[in-house]
Amino acid sequence: MSTLAPQEPPAPRLDPIGALAGTDHKRLGVRLVVTAFAFFLIGGVLALLVRTELAAPGMQVLSEDAYNQVFSMHGSVMIYLFVTPIALALGVYLVPLQVGAAEIAAPRMALLGYWLYLLGGLVALSGFFTAHGAAKSGWAAFEPLSDEPYSPGSGMDLWLVGVVLATLGTIALAACVLGTLLSRRAPGLTLMRMPVFSWSMLVTCLMVLPAFPSLVLAFGLLYVDRRLGGVFEGAGGATAYQQLFWFYGHPVVYVMFFPFVGAVAETISTFSGRRFFGYPVTVVSLLVFTALSMSVWAHHMYTSGQVENRYYALTSTALLVPAGVEYFGFLATMWGGRIRLKVPMLFALGFVVQFLVGGVTGIFVGSPPLDYAVHDTYWVVAHFHYTLFAGSVFGLFAGFYLWFPKVTGRMLGERLGHGHFWLMTIGTNLTFLPMFFLGEAGMRRQVANYEAGRGLEGLNQLATAGAFLIALSILLFLVNVARSVRSGRPAGDDPWGGQTLEWATSSPPPRLNFDRPLPPIRSYAPLLDLREEAEDIGDAALGRAVR
Amino acid sequence: MRRSALPNLAWAALLAASTGLLWAFTPTWVPLALLGGSAALTLLVGLYLTARPARSEDEDEERDIPDVSLATVGLAAGIAVAGLGLVAGAWLAYIGAGVAAFGALGLLRERRVRE
């Protein structure tokens, strides 16, 4: 932690060409985060429309057709255009810094990935302006619902093309991050000296490369099927489509999870003032976790009767072991630490507690008999929102508050940050907790209306109120960012007492990342090593003075 | 063996073990091909990483990536327009392919200028 008063960061200069075509991984990372956040706001507005419609039985603000478009595009935007790309964006910005590299591997490929993602997202959303409207068969576009007779019009085709483009972009980004991790590490930074966040990005990219092409294949074949027919015919065709889709669709859940596990691990160790507990075991468990996550995809198809439920139940339940190791690491790192409850730590704790709800309910739906009972109900909606929103998005904000000073050179406002955290926590639980009870009461998902008089109204109104609280919390966050970017307190190089290499350079970092020699790298926490050495020297000097 | 290949090789082994377990439960070929294919792909990448020559530090210093690459943006725009052509018609796909070709040529030019 620097002891001198931090200097004002340099004012950002206007550079439109660089903003469009710059290859610097830091500019690219910021552009990715801003773009993904813009998509998040669009997805959020769609979520508010869904919740407004469901606040009471009957049709209020949307037609049934419009509702189908809105919920389909909400899921699509959040998964394909927000959480997945922003998870990789963290890697694009931070991985070269954490491994002491001057730049990302294949920067032009990363730039290509960004533009494919952005243009793909715009193409997918452009369906709203077509005669039949946007895609309306859910984010998974199951057969035969996504066929031409059931989903007519070019909106669905635009969605397919857009999602494929965006996915190709994310594959390119993942390849660049993986290349950086494997071939651009600073001398002395061995694999077992990589920070936990970098490891979490490595396993994420390992999953992206084999799993994401499966979506490209599935949607490519679906496009041909819509145009020419004969690809996914009959029950066998529908099952084959689901196999291809879920081979992407489940690993992507972990792609949207592991980077935030890494961000939370960095946050917890930094704000506990301790090394991450059980680092080697955590690394091995991350590899096992990802391999198992690639092996559970068909648990989404239990009720189809077309898959070997016993195998997927076994692998889904086995996920508990590496997940437990990660959780043990979080708790043991905090145990006995000097915990500072700053905003990043609050979000990290929010992640740890709330993701537990998502994880534990995941064990329920990983068990075929229980899954048969709750399949396609709001119970499942509650489960995956506890993993993706109450978990991943809280982890994202932990990382955002942690690294914002490094990216901008300024601190985010602490008071607004507290407001953001508490409003979002209350809103999240108010929105998603009632959905477990709605699901238990038999309310089906992806349906625009529900019967009056079945006791569903009150819970739905709570969920709707919670959704608007979340929107308010995001508004607070945006105000905080806008104020802090212009006039936030200067952060200095290392405002938190960080442990990894990104804190050993200026904030924001220079073009080639490091403006001074790297510190000696003897572990995954080189800055903590330096501080501990300085303390030891100080203690020894004090001891000599006392003697 | 180059150590940077270790994560890929370890992960390929874990995926192969998972494929073996799946095979013990069901001989259905689609899931086996998906999971086994992933194991094979990861193994191939791992073997490539093992076999490729090590980068020298000089080579790292010599790398000279331009700060901006408009050709890359052109390539991406061309691919996206060509994709739109799948919905709007072949005419747009041809225009997109043309823009993408220009972008690719621009990338080659960037490379030549660097050399």
C-alpha cells in the first residue's frame, strides 16, 4: 500500500480511432466491459417488462407474442451478450497484468473478437424491428419451437446469425486470454505462481474452446433446418439438437461463474490480508471442477427420457466436491484474517452466501426425481438466478469495485457503493426467493399469464417490487461510476494492499503495462511476499534495538 | 516436456476419464462424440503446446503490434455483413465477403509493413 498521497491520474484523451480500432488489451477490456454493461441495461429493461407483466394475473402491458419476445431476448442478452463476454473482459484486461506481460497474445484477434461480439449483439437485437418481431423461442431455441412454422419471420434468423457472430467473438477472446496465460508469463512466473484469478480464467478458456463451437454447430444446423428442413426431424432430431445445445449451454454456466470465483478469491484474500488458503488444492479442484462441468450437460434433459440419467446425476452430484473445496478456501482465508468490510468485500461476501443458495438448489435439480417435480417451473428460474445473478453478478461487482481504481486511477465512492450493495442484496432476494415458492405452487416458467385465486399474486408482486429495487441499485451504481470517473479520489498504484502483479504498476497502467521492473516472483502473491519480507526485516531491526 | 502444456494435458486426461465413465453407462454415440471429441481436441492443443519451439525473450521484444488496426475492424464488419446476408439475401453476403476480403488484405499489408 502506498504511503505517499496518490497523484491525480492523467486525464483521458480523446482518440476516436483508438477507441474503434485500438489493440491495447486495456482499452479493449474497458470497451468490452462498457459494451457488455450496455447490453446488461437492455436486458434489465426487458426483465422489468417481464416482471411488470407478471405483477398481476391477466395481460397488462404486453401481448402474449410480445411477452415471448421479451423473455426470450432477456435471457439471450444476459447470457450471450452480458455475463459471458464480461467474464472474458475481466480476463482481457487483467490477465496480461497479472502474469507480468506487456500485452495480450494475438491482440488483433482479440480486437476481431470484440467487434464480432458487438456486431453480433446488434444483429440479434435488430429482430425487434422486423415484421414478426424478435426471437421468441427462449434463449435455448428448442426444436420444434424454433422451426419456421412456429417461429416465422426474419427476427429468429437474425437472432441465430447474431448469436453465432457473438459466440465466435467470445471464442476469439478466450483463445487470446488462454494464449497469454500459457505463453506470455513473466520470467519466474510459473503455472503454480499464477494468481487464483488467472487460474480461474485459464480453466474458463479451457471450457470455452471445446464447448462453444457446439453452439455454433447447433445454430448453424438450426438455420439450415429453418430454410431447407430435414435436419432435426422428429423426436430424435429434437433430442440431437438439445444434446448439441446443452453441450454448450451447461458449460457456459461455469464460464459465467469461474472468473467471478477468481475475482472473489482475490477480493477475499486482499481484504483479509492473507494468502488464499490451500492454493495448490484450489488449482487442482478448479481443473476437476471444469472437467466435471463439461460432463453434466444432459441433466437439463432428464425429463426427455432420452438420456442416461444415472450418469448425469452422478457427475452433477460430484460437482459438490470441488465446489466445497472452493468454499472451504474462501472461509479458511477469512478465518483469522484482518477483515476490512469495504464495498468489494461486501459484494464478495454477498456472492459467497447467495451463491450457496444457487449451488445447494442445484443439487436438488441435479437429482432426477426432484427435477421431474420442478422441471419448467419457477423453482428452476429461482435456482439459476441465484447462481447467475445473486452469485456471478455479485462476484462481478466485487471485481468491479476491486479493480476500478486500477483501471481509472480513481476510487469509487464508498457511500454510494454501500447503498448499491444493500439495495441490490435486498432487491435480489425479494425478487428470486419468492420464485422458489411460486415454483413449488406449480407456476410454470416462460408463460405470460397465470390463474387468479391460486395464491400466486402476492409472491409475484414481491418479485416485481424486488426487480425495481435492483434497477434502483444499478442506477446508484451508474451515478457512482459517472461521479468517480470525473472527480473520484485519486487511487494511487495500490490502494487496497493488493497481492498480485497488477498492483505493481501505475493506475491506470501505461501502454506496455509496467513502467518499472517487476518485483521478484516467488509465489502467486509477490507483493504480499515483499510486504512480509519488509515486516520481517523491521521486526529483526526492532529485536536488535530491544536487545 | 514444456510445462505450459500441463493444464491442457491434465484437463484432456480428466475429460477422457469422464468419457470412459459415460461409455460405461451408455453407448449412445452423440454424447460420447461430444465429450470424447472435447478430450481429443484438448489433447491435440496440449501436444501442440508441448511440441512447439520455445519463444526467445528477443522474439518477445521484437514484437511490434500496431496501436490501431482498422483492417481488423474491416474484417469483423465484413464477416458481420456477410452473416446478415444469410437473412437479407445473397447480394449482401457478397458485399460482406468483399469487405472482409479488403480487411484481410489490410491485415496482410500491416504485416508486411511491420516486416
